[in-house]
Amino acid sequence: MTTFVAPATPSAHATPSAHATPAERAAAGRAARQRMRRSAHAAWIPSADRPDPIAVLERQGRDRLPELLPVRYGRMAASPFAFLRGAAAVMAADLAAQPNTGLTVQLCGDAHLLNFGLYASPERALLFDLNDFDETFPGPFEWDVKRLAASVAVAARENGHPDAKARRAALEAVAAYRASMRRLAGLGELAVWYERIEADSLLPLVRSARRRRRVESSLTRARRRTSLQALGKLTETVDGQRRIVHDPPLIEPAGIPDTAALRKIFSDYRSTLTEERRLLLDRYRFVDAARKVVGVGSVGLRCFIVLLTGRDADDPLFLQVKEARKSILEEHLPSGAYVHPGHRVVAGQRLLQAAGDIFLGWMSGPQGRAFYWRQLRDMKGSADVAGMSPGELVGYARLCGTALARGHARSGDRIAIAGYLGGTDTFDQAVAEFALSYAAQTADDHAALGAAVVAGVVPAAPDV
């Protein structure tokens, strides 16, 4: 049963009242402890009617491309962390069955460790932030915090760290979130809005020479990941024309009907951009398109990459066109502000990220399916979580917690949330305990998927 406590106003977010003072907003946050004590976040007891996780995944797959479902299950079966990545719907149902604070923010909806990373701002600064918004939706702030903390604990266990260190890493993620939220609560509105984490600012925080070299290498690789770099990797010349390389089942020709549809809906997507960005886009021409498999939880959704060229064939722009569905959170929470799923994704990303992709837009395609567009490669990069030592994971967990608080502070009442969290580590300790318990639950759910694969209940292809 959903126990979400709706905000007192009809707004989609718990935005501060125009007449409330900071003291009143902080008091409102402290009052939320009566709805849910901070120590109560530690509890993870599966409800008696907890949905079968495999059934949840199968329900999600009903309208996906059936030939790609074995790839999805194969990727999820690879490890507990891979399962967690693909099972956001399972965790959403679990969180919805628990009490919550009712302190609303724009949730990422899938805030696990690998949904944070590097990307380029329009000014070409390399930033660290959230980078996946398929499930974004307004809801209780702690849902994102708990998913992040659980992913830290699952990753730590998978790396062979003892539970004590797994708990410590999860604790540090939550502590960084709380510290950042309390700091942001003391800033003015524009200062919070302009807050961002620049990648170069991370290096002074790295003490060991070995880890510093790894961070520098990650930043260098991210800066090289551009459309021009992708041109050499993702295309070939056929009969004098650039064409996207085929790599079945991950990259396959879009086909004449899909290519024609993409060309047709291109103008609808264009209309969702601002005027100056429409002018920029008009300087490119459509060259080729292909279907591409992405992620873990997204496998089976309709996703395409489009190659455009500007000044000449050596001036490429790769755009990703991805199907948008109802957020997994929508069945558990009050209605949101956006009817179109693509608009929901784009609006959520613009709200949560410190700086957004200039080509981010949305439109409807064949059969009324919703899509959103963005750049495929724009200096994007992610961490190698699997190779992290306990100390490295702690540092990365803190960084993710800090970035998550910054996004939440833009969309919710940061002063009320800071008031709820308080100056002690009560909330941190409780969520860390939850994270360890939910990591064990994830291991059990992953084992259930493995058993279902062996029994032939769900088809699974080798991870590709």
C-alpha cells in the first residue's frame, strides 16, 4: 500500500511558501519527524504482499521489443549490482510500501552509483552530476537517498568488501547528502541554482598518487568522448557515404520505416528546442540512423542513434532518440505535472542537472509512443565502480551524495529537508542500516532471477 504523504499545496514540488520564513520552513521539516522518525528509516521488512520481483520485471517487459528481453535478463543476471540497476521498479514498489517523510523533491527515480557521472556543460566545462532521468518524478526525497545508499552497499559487497565497510561507504554517502543539504539551506536562491561540481575540483580531494592518476585518466577519456570521436568508432564509409556500423544485436539498421519515421518526427523534436538551438540544429543534415541497445534497465525500449553532419562530413553530431514511458514511480505517487513522458524526462533533467544538454527535447512518434532526444556523446564518462577499493568507494559515495543533494535542493524545500535531517547522524545511521539490509534483499532477488533463468521461466542471453 502506498503511504506517500502528499504536500499541503497542489504544487508538484514542496516549494517554499512565499510567506514562510526560513525558521518556519525549518520547523516544518522538523515536524515531519512526527510522520516518520529519522531512526525509522533503518527498517527494511518486506511486506507480506510484496510483489514477486520477477513478475514485476516481466510486467515491465510486456510492451518492450521481445527480441531484446533476453539481453536485458542476461545483463541483470550477471551480478547483484547489475540486477539492482535493472530493478528500479522493484525497489520503487518496496519503498512505496514503507512510511515516508512527505518532503517532496524532483526525484531522479533511479539514483544508483552508475547514474552519476561526467558530462559537458554548454560552456564546455566538465561537470559531475546525475546523468539518468528516465524515471524522474516528484516524490519523497529519501527514496533517492535510499536507492543511492543501497547501491553503494551492493557495490561494496560485490567488490568483496566486508559488511562493516559496505555500511561505512553507504553511511558516508548519506552523511555527504545531509552535510550538503544543510550547507545549501543557508544559501540564497540564485547561489543554490548556480551550484555545480566541476570535475577539475575533484583532483585536490584525491590524496593517493595511484588514485589521482585514475581520476585524471577518467577525466581525459571523458573529454575525448565527443561526436567527432564517435564518428571513427561508430561509422564506416559505404559507397562514399558515412553509415553507422552494424553490430547486432547492440546496433542494427533502423530500417526504412523507422528511418522515415525519425525523419518525419525530427521537426516535432526541433520545435521543443529554444529558438537559437533550433537555428543551430538547422545547420545539420540527417545522414543515417540505427537502433541501439543501451543500459540494463532500459534494454528493450525503442532507442535509436541518429548521425547528422554540419559543415562537412567531418563535422558530426550524434543524437540519441530514446523511448520514454511512464515513470516507475507514477503508480505509487500523486499525479505529476507532465502528461507526455518525454516532456517529463526533459523537464526533470533540466531541473535536476546543474547544466543541461543544449539538444535535449521530446516528441511523439509512431503509435503515439513518446521519445526524447539528447546528444549521444558529449564528454560523458562514468566511474569504474567494480574496481574501487573501500577507500575509493567511500570517496565516490560522498561525491554522489553531494551531487544528489544539490539536485534536490533546486526542486524541493531545502530548508525543510535540512530541518528534518538535523545536525546529528541519526538519519545517516538509519539509512546505512537500511542499505545493508536491502543489499541482502537484492542478493536474494538476484538469486531468484538466476533460478528463473535456469528453470526457463525467463529467457536470458549471454551478457553482450
